[in-house]
Amino acid sequence: MPTGSKKYFYISPVFLTSVYFLIVIVFFFFGGVFKFFSASYVADNLIYYREHFAVPAAKGLLPYKDVMIEYPPLSAVYLWLLFPFAGSQNAYNGAFICGMTAISISVLLDVFRLTDISSPMIPEKTRRLRTLAGFTFLTIAAGPIALVSLDYIAVALVTKAFLKQAEGKNFSALGLIAAAFCAKGYPILLAPVFIFQALKTGGAYQFKKAIAGLFSFLFILFGLPLILAPGGIFYSFSFHFERGVEKLSIYGAALNTAGLLHLIKLPYKPAFPGWDAGANYYTDFAMHISPWFLSLLLFVAFLCVLGHYSRNNVSSSTTKDTLVSVSVLSATLVISSFMLGFKVASPQFLIWLIPTSVVIYTKARVYRIAVLILAGIGFSAQWLFPWHILSLMQGLDANVVEVLVFKNLLLFIFFMFTLVFTMKVRFSRDQ
């Protein structure tokens, strides 16, 4: 803790995290106060988890081998560890939510550490209050759905990976990226950013350490499940590859708009908000073009990342604050390109962008525009799910389709804003 005259202005991250926790509790778990954000609607998600995973786990059944599971190994571990609460849905709900809330708190504490590193020129009080405000605001915008999903596990590991790379520990950083991939698929897209930075700052030696960290952790975390139950592991991948497009995605927005304008005919059924493969020609066409559009977006994103590193003259002599800022912004661009082009668009995906966006917003005030856009995406997604998802599943409602289009338009604007910002900003000069 600072001493002398500055002690009065010291704000502990632990105290600020307590403030975050209280705000989240009030917004998400007091439905009578803020009904729009009430977490009570998400019980179905946890009912599925308990019945399909906790109950079999309590009987001694194993994931992948005895029970087919669509989640990667670390997510499966979390689901299986909750087996003591399998006997009661309320107990299971409480245990699951408490676990995810604790992980979200750990993410915030690590974001405080990242902003301390990336923004040393900003006064401590201002920096930490800005970090708290951005993180809390975006968490509320994303809604309580993240607390009943498994995404926080990967988000926490990715955030920790940035800290390890800031310390020059590239083996550990890429190991954490591999672990994050074993919790959720998207973090593997960040591996090229981390490996490239290791090469630029540490040469061939750090490059080899980064590669070794990535593949050794992948081998450890995927190897044992693959040996014990190869069919189950392959199922967890094929499940997602074979999924049709979701109605909340950019493809769903385009299809629903065309359907609303009577340009095409779409099949509807009161089920999960997506179209299975083979639903009809138009939905299958969207599913088949999605990998190409996604690949194009990722290509553009990685091309801009290369330019971003070059523009900031990243090398072994680059200061730590610049390195963190460059890598975090690059990751934000890559993640947003994936979210925009991916055929699945679950509402909780928004939390993938919260830690990195807050770090950039804390350092560069102009990026508050992007934070507001991100919040708009979150609030729109919450309005769609759960409050109007039945309208989207059962037919074409003009108001619902308009909000769906608006939500995806905001995601496109966020991507473009981050793209342009990445192409223009020079953190090595703009402190």
C-alpha cells in the first residue's frame, strides 16, 4: 500500500471487487428490484446441466466414456465436480452460480492487475475506478446468463495468460491459452497473437518456449480423455461442427429479415433458437457459407494484428505497458471477428470481450465508444433472450427481428471500430 500523503487516495482492488459483487447481487438476484436482469429465468440451463451431467457423475459415470458431453475437458471437470449437489436442483443452482461468481471476481482482480501494468501514467484512483465502472457496467449489460454458463472458466484463464506473458513467462502463458481452449473453443485463436509476441520480444528461444507450452498443455489436458474415450472427444468437436446457424447470429438476422420481407420461406418450430442441418435450402446455405465468412474476418483481423505490432515497434526493448496494450487490443479484434462470423451466437459470449475491452478503455478514453457499443449488444441480447426468444422461435415478429438486426449491426460496428482503432493507435507514443 502507498505510504505518506498518497495513502488517503489508495483504493484497494479487494474493496472495489466487493462493490462489484454487491452490485451484481442486487441486479441479478433481486428480481423485484430489477426484473429485466433477474437470473430466475435461467433455471432451465442448470436443470439440463444437473440432469445430464451431475446426476450421472453422482452414479460414478465418466464424461466422454459413459456420458456423451459436448463441452471440452475442463468444462466437463467443472460439471462433474458438482456431483455432491445432484440430489437437489436448488442446491445445484446455488453451487454452480457461486462457483461462476467467484471466477468472475477473480477475473476482475486480474483485470485490475492488467490495467495497473498497461496504464501506469493514469493516477491509481482514476485507473481503478474506471476499471471497476467499465467491468461492472459490461457485466450487467451481458446479463446473468454468464453465471449459469461455463464461459467464465475460459475467460479467467485467458486473462491470467495476459498477466503471465507480461511477466515474460511465455511457456506458462501459452499453457494457460491451451487450458482455456480445453474449457471453451475460442481461446485457441489467441495462440498466434501470444506466439507472435513471444517471437518479437524474445526471439527463437521464447518462440520455442511458447510453442512448447501450448502443445504440452494440449497433450496433457486432451491426451488422457482422448486415450480413455476417443469417441467421446470426437463427439464434443463434431457436435459443434454439425450445428446449424442460430437465429441470434448475423446469419439468423439476415435469414429472419429475408423471411419477414417474404423473400424466402423459413421453417419454424418452438424449440432451441436455431435451425438444424437440413432444415431447408436457405438455412443450409447460411450454414455452409459461415466458415468462409468467418475465415475472411479472421484473415483481416490477423493481418491488422501484424500491422499493429509493426506500428508499435514491438521488440525486446518495448515497455511492459505497451506490450500488454498491444496484445490485449489484438485479442479484442480477433475475438470480435470470431463472434461476428461464427454461426453460433449464445448471449453469454459477450463476456469474452469484457476483460480486454476494459483494459483498453481504461488506457484510451476514446475506446469508451466501443464499450458503449458493447453494452448495447448486451442489452439487446438480453431483450431477445429470454424475454422475446419464444417469438423468435415460433415465427416472425417484426419488432423482435428489428432488435435482432440492431444487435448484430452493433456487433459489426464494434468490430469495425476496433479494427480501425487497431490500425491507427500507437501505444508506444500515446500513453
